[in-house]
Amino acid sequence: MSSALYLLVCFCFIYVVSKQFIVQTNNGKLRGFAAETVLGRAIQFLGVPYANPPVGPLRWKQPEPPDNWDGVRSAEYFGPSCPQKFTTQLTHIYPKEFVRARIQNQKINEDCLFLNIYVPTMVVPNRYDPLPVFVFKHGGNYEWGSGTEYNGTFLALQGNIIVISFNYRLNIFGFLSNGEPELGGNYGMFDTVRVLEWVQTNIRAFGGDPSRVTLGGESAGGLTVDIFLTLSPIMRNRRLFRRGIASAGPHLLRGHKILKEITVKNTMGIVSLLNCSHPSRQQMVSCLRQKTTRELMSEFYQYKGDSIFSANVLLPYGDGIILDEEITGYPGWDVDGIDYMLGTCRRDSSTWFGVAGNESEPNVEIAKGFTKGLVECLYPGAPDFMTDVAVFEYTSPDMKSSHDAWLELWQDLFFLAPAWEHALLWPDNSSVYFYEFVHKPSFSIYPHYVNGASHMEELHFFFGDVLDSSLFPTKPTEEEVELSKQVMTAIGNFVRSGNPNAQSCSVWSGKPHWPRIDDVRRQYLEWAVEMTSANVKRDLKPRKMEFWNALFPKSL
């Protein structure tokens, strides 16, 4: 045997058996399968356990590493999603074609801690040139969603990176807490830590580079990225990932002081509905563990209300492990050298488009009440008159329609202002790139008055869904397919190097250079179907950002 052939055999981490791909992980062998696409072939490993099932005595415990298995475990199918109701996805977020393909046939089970791995085109990973890794955490208000909704195949191929999606515990199973060690909460956050630990231990077997891991997320997932990058004690001395990408992420941190109060108060209300109130905390938890999944879900939604407009009642909070108990500044620790890409859709707030009526003119009193709730959440202690000031800033009596005014108010208050502020607070010796995704998809389910991309619609471009027309009511345009390829290329470049621009200093050939943001130039990129130098913008909505990030906090 020649030395070259010997080296090839030694370095085969993924080997082929009749078009099946076998990988040796720390827990046992996995069998993956090839997926042929318009961009080429990728290898998928689906339904891979990253923790032991969080059931029985492990319900409401931090996740444990998975037990080993004998033989070869098939990784051909997704694992069950974590317990949830699919009402939001089925009726408010996705086109029905997408729902049929990705959501409505999902099984749910408390045994749900699985991840999915997408490896681009590679049969024999190269030990000397391993691929960077993108770990994506889904959003959903910490209440719903799954890794199954996001197929990483196109992103892996276009970006030439390994993509990982995963499930984590949600709602009553992931965030129930009385603020005490017996029911400490933040379990869905600890699940994310466990995923990152699994990646560090196993990703080499898939041809991945554990020193180049990027954690990404959208909405609740993006908030997790922001917390883990800047304010998480458990991450301070553990380099489990190197870079972050957050879409519509850093919103709830402004309400940090009341997150524990909200979660504990609502936990005790849910415990009461379940008839588990008890002076002994141990007996209370024991009672809860005896309840069935159905009983827990039923009482959770009875307490919360089964509506997209019902407030989230169980949240991550400052436990001194996942999130600092006190926030004295942002970032909360040294983030020198940590690269960050963050941004929003133009109308993330359209998630709430029906809060005061869909096609008819909004009910002003309902809209004001909703605004007041957002203000109380993000600016605890703000006087009531500040809500009136905000409404005055964004609306006027002579408006022909106030739909977009309310959506802009909620967009700036909840999504844009926190993200913009965080981008400008990042240290100069790290690379930070800010974007606004403005293109409203041709297949959008949102009403005509929603002016721009809505919450989660950017993910159809981030993950290349638009390359599969069967997922939508109308075929995405050629321009939308091209935009998706451009976005995926930029993500791949950032995951690889911390810079979304190619080596030629353009995001893609002939298109504009995406500059870093800083507190002087304040430049950002506007994602649209036609990309020119005009898409590099400066000073996003300066009056509105000054209103929320400087003037409004003075009222506290």
C-alpha cells in the first residue's frame, strides 16, 4: 500500500457503505445518508441524541450526556420535537405549503433532545483543512419551534460549512422555575450548552473544526446568542464557540430585572392549577414529575392562553449561571476578538399584525394597550405617560391608515433599537456587521400594508428554502433565489473567517462590500433583491434610535 493511500485510509472519518455514510462518535456509530440537491450532494445525519431523554427523574434537570449505543444507529429521520402546540406555525408564521412539508407531521415527545447535522459534499473530511461549523438555535418565544423546521442542506453546500440544527426544551418543560435549586429553570438554555459541548467533542468525526464554531439564532434563539456572547457566567471561561449571528435577537435583555419575577410568579400559578402547591419544594417537584405530558401542556396553555398574542409567561432569567443576576453594563465581560453579525427584518413586528385587527383600521385603544405592555417589559419602571409620548412620536390624526405606524413603533421599540444599541456598544477590536433584511417575499402570507420582510421570513433566504418551490404557494422569483445564494455565501464567509465578504472584499463578485459597523460611520447592509453600492447605508433611523436608546431611558 502506498503511503498516500495509507494516509487516505487512516483519515477517513466518514466512510461509505452502499451510499450510506458511517461516522464514529464518542457514543457510537451513526449512519447518515446522502441528499442530492440542485447545489450538489450533502450528507445528512438526522435525529442524533445529544443528551439523555429528559424524562422521569431527569425532567427539570440539567441535561446529561447521552448513553452509548451498540452497533450502528440510523440517522435517517428527525427525532421528535419537544412538546408544544403548533398553533402559531400553522396559522400565523408560515405558508401552508411550508407547514405541510416541515411541521404538520412532526411527532412530539419529551424525549426530544436531538440535533441534525448537514455536511457539504464531503465523503472523506480532511483532517488538515476541517470545515467551520454553524450551530443554529430556532426561535419561537421559548415556547414553540424545532430544529426540524430548518433544513441546513442548501446553506451547508452554498457556504461550504457544516450546519447543525437542534431541539431544546420549551415552555413548561424548558423554563418552569420557582427560583430555587430544586426547580432552577433555564433548562432550554442548558440544553444549548450541552449541544455546544457535544459539538466540541464530536464534530471532528464529521470533518468539522471545533475551534471555528459559530452559534446562530433567530428571535429567542438570537437572544440566546446575545446572552451567551456577553452576559453568561457559564460561558465566560469556556470557549465553546467563537462567533455569533443573531437575527431579531437582543430584545428582552432590557427587561432583565423583571424576568425572574415574571417566571417565578407564573410558575407558581401553573403549579397551583396542577394541584401541586406544597410547602415542601421537594414534594412540589415530585408532584409535578408525576404529571403526564398532556396534563402539563393542558394546564400551561390554560394559564397562558393559546394565542400568539398571549404574553410569554416562562422565560430565561438571571440565575447567576446562564445569565448574570445583575447587569451593570453591556457587554458584561471581555468580548475582544469575538465577531458578531446581527440585524433585523424591516417588519419583525408583523408577528403582531393582527393584534388590533387585520384588514380593518386598527383599534387604537387595543394598540395602545399592547404598546404599554411592550414598554413595561423592556423598560421596567417607565412612567405611563412615556407610552403616550411614544404613540405621539409615531402616529398622527391625519394618517390615512395607521397600520404601518403601529408596526413601525413596535419594530423600533422591541427589535431594532435593542439590536442597534448592542451593535454600537461592541468593542472596536472585534468585527461587528449589522444588516436590515428589507425584501418582502413574493410568497409572503402577510397583508399588503406590511411594508417589508416579516419576522422569520428572512430564514427562507438564510437556509435556501427558496430553492425548493414546493414549500411555497407561488414559485420564488429568480431574483429571490439569487438573493438567497448571496446571503448564504455571506453567512458561510462569516462562519469561516469572521468577515462576510469574500477574499476579494465583496460579499459576492461585483456586489457591494459590507463594512463593519462602528460608532462613527454607523454603516450597515440592507438586504434586497437588487444589491448595489446603494445598499450600504449609514445611520439607520437616527431620530428613532435616539428616542429609544437615549431619550426614553432618561425617564426611568
